[in-house]
Amino acid sequence: MGMPVNGIGYNGYDNMNKKFMMLRIDNSSTAMFLADGNFDQTGNVLTMYGKMDEPTTDEYSKNVRYVIRIIDHNKFVFEIHESLLQEGKTKSVKMVCS
């Protein structure tokens, strides 16, 4: 929505479940976002699946896909995709972090 977003995210590997886990909080809502998934074969794209509440539409536990694309050691792109939208038109958030 063109507004700056401040937040923090933690990613880590869960040895028991053999998946990467994500916890993210930011100033765009009062919720915490949780997801899990794995890297692709290149090791540059981490795709995780979770749920999120959408306060603007009163949707609860909406299925979402989080994608972290590692560009280099100093830059990555974080995307949130809505799983129920048409294929190719799923991206709802994109943040470039450096």
C-alpha cells in the first residue's frame, strides 16, 4: 500500500522435522506469521507455506506461500503469495531487503 513496513523475521532449520521455519512480525498488523518449507535445488530460493489473517477482508487462516530469493550476501527479496489467486497473479507483497 505504499507505506514503509518495519519488521523482524527469524528463519531457522528444524532438525527434527527437517524443514526451515519462519516467524515474522511487523508493524502492518498485530499477528505473528509462521511458516515452514525448504530451499530449492539451487539453494537460493526458500519457499515456505503457512497461514495468515487478512484484516482488510476479515479472512482468517488464509493459505499463503512465502518466498525468500537470495540475490547475494547483502540482498534478498521477500514475497508473500496468496495461494488461492490465479496462477501467475499470486504475489501480494514484495520487499527488497539489503
